Amino acid sequence: MTEQYTNTLLKSELRKHAHSFTKLLEDPLFVPPHQPSVAQQERQRKRRRSLDTFLASPEEANYIRDFPVVFSVIIYSIIATILSKGAESNNLSVSPTPPQIRFGSNRPKSDIVIGYFDKNVFQPVLFVKTDLTTHAVTPRPVLDPRYNVPCITITAKQLFFPKTDFFTEITVTMNSRLLDDRWRNMFDTVQRSLDEGFGSIPTSRHTTRNQR
Amino acid sequence: MKITRSNQHLFLPLLLLLLVDLILILVHLNYYQYSLFNLDIEANIPTIYQGAKIFAGAFLAFLAVYIIGHQKKQKSQRTLLPRRIIGLLGAGLFFLGLDEVGTIHENIFTYLAELFPEQLYGLQDSLLEAGYLSTNWLLFYIPLFLAAGVFGIYAAIKLVKTYPRYIWLLIIGFLLIFCIPVIEYLNTAPDVRSSELYYLWTALEEGIEMIALSLLVQFCYVVVVLEEGKLTSV
């Protein structure tokens, strides 16, 4: 009984909708919804299917296979470079040059070389005091290409606080727990050279390259 | 199965990015004495490349959010969570891009020390006394790295059903990002930093960073392609 009633209800509903649909189609203002063309449908179907099987497809394998040659060459070059540089560094003798300081006169607007260092000696942390603030300077070791020996540089930006246009005093102090005789000697040299070179330090903002 | 032209190149961006990453590492290893190519120096070729790449990733993530949001109007499926996750990923990439090109993390101590000089220098002194000798920006970014780690795990869990074939990009990308602070802590320690092999550590740290971000950018690209496919197929 209930089923019969439901069927009747459904049929009447369908008839009603069919009637309104026919009316709708006859309406001159009715714009049918966009139907993708057959070519578009085919493209979309292929895209969906190919995405699912993309990684497993033989075409993808062929495609990927073209790249390893290039990657292999680069990775081989990287490894070869690391190995050759490692061999060079083993042969690199510690510079006999005593600690020395040169301000940027030879290399204007560049780094300040404060001395050469022994790779086995710990690096100091320097504190540079200006009239406005105190900031820590961690000298950054680089390989000086001119001498091919490791040296410590302090960038001008590190030494001269960017916002400090004028300063009256620079004091370099070193973390006491890092002091040993060799660094103490270098520290003395740094301090002395800073004192001596103070007159040549520009008292306006010193621009240089940005260096970590 | 015939591969359509657009899908055949799905992984082309990743391959090209990895290629450039490796070339930059190789150039750094051979010419690190030149600031233009040194991975440890800012405002040079590697920095511009990395910044552009990260911004591209952020743009793709935001584009994916837009596309998924557009799908919602056509299909009654739940898309809010993926949109939020990918949107957060995009926001994180955008911040990283700003950080990279603006050298924020290198200068974070300076910026904060200007605002809170006594506290910052007091903190620095006590950390030095306690034996912390690595770079100081790391301390300020540890919470961010932890947040990124938690977000990476959450995102991977929530998106694994949506993008099962490509979630490895996200997982490996975040795992590599999590390696960065560890390597940074090690390679900025005085004994490593003073050694002549410091540039190798730099290559390792910056290389991991570049590859991690290439994977995340590729993930964003894949999401855009997949979601755009769903959009046109409706």
C-alpha cells in the first residue's frame, strides 16, 4: 500500500518536473548550462587518468631517465671538488706569519684582516664598544685568496655598528674563557692596532657588503 | 597510457630546481672566495635565487587555496582544512622569503638589541658563560623551527589521504628543514667556524635548505595542478 502510494507520488512529481522542463526549454530567454565539447571532455578524462598513473607510467620512467646524466655529472663534480679540497686542506700548512692587523687601506670598503690563525685554536668573540652601544663581533674565518691561508676577518659592518654614525671609543674585549696565550697575543695586537689605527677609521657611516 | 603534455611535466619544476640547487652548491665549492657565489653571504646570486623560489612557492600555495576554495562552490565537499593547511604553508613560505631576501635572521639580534639592549646583552653574556658559542640568531628561531616541525607533522597527517602519492615531498621537505638548525648550531661553533672546512659545512647547511625548499615548492605546484584538474573536471 505504502509502496503504491510512493510510486504514484513519484510519477506525479516526475510528470510535474517534465512539464516544467518542457516549458523551460521553450522559454526564449533560457540559456542552457555550458556543456564541454567532446574534445574537452576527452582531454579532461585523459588528464584525470594520466595523473593517477603518472608515477607508474613507462613514459614517466623515460622522462625521468633523461635527467640522471646531468645530475650524475653535477653530483660527481661536487664530490670530486670536496675530495680535492679536502686533500688540499690536509696539505695546507699553518701560516708562519705572526698575527697582524691591517685596516682597510689596501682593500677600501672591504673587510679588515685582523690576523692569521691556527686552525686548532679556538676563535675569540670580540666585543666592540662604541659610544652608543656594545655589540659582539664574531670574526669570520675565510680563506684569503691572496695568501691562500686561512685568516680571520671582521667586516666593516660588524665593526662599525650600522646605526652608529659617530663614535668616540672602540674597545675590544674578549671572552675570558677563550683566552689562551696565543689568542692573548693576538688580542693585544688587535687592541694595539685599533688604538693606533683609530685616527684612520672613518667617523661616518662605513658602507660595505652585507656579510653574515 | 598516453600522458598529456601538461602532466608529463608535473615533476619538471622539481628537477629544474634541484638542478639549479646543485649547480649553485658546485659553484660555491669552487668559487666561495667570490662573494657573488658564496652561499654564506647574503644579497648575492644564491640569495636572490632562493628568495625568488620561496616566494614562488608561497604564490603557488595561495593559488592552491584559491582553487580549492573555488571548488567548494561547485561541489559540497569539505575543503576548509586543506585550505587552512596549505594557506599556513604559504604564509610560512612567504615569511621565509621575506627573511631570506631581507636578511632578517642574520640581523635579528641587532634589531632586538636596539629595542632591549640590557636584556639582550645580558642574555648573550650569560649564554657565552654557559658555553653557547654558536650563532645567536638560532636562539630566537628555535621556537619557529619547533612550530614548523609540529605543523609539518600535522599537515602530513591531514593531507596524506588527499595527496597520497605526493605527500613525501612535504614530509622530506620538513624533515630537511628540521636538520637546518642542528647543522647551523654545529657549523657556527668556534672550532668548526675556525676550520678551513667551514665552507663545506656551509655548503651542507645551505644545500639542505635549498633542497628542502625545492621539495616544498614542488608540493605546492603539485597541489595546484591536481586541484586545477579537479576544478576543470567538474
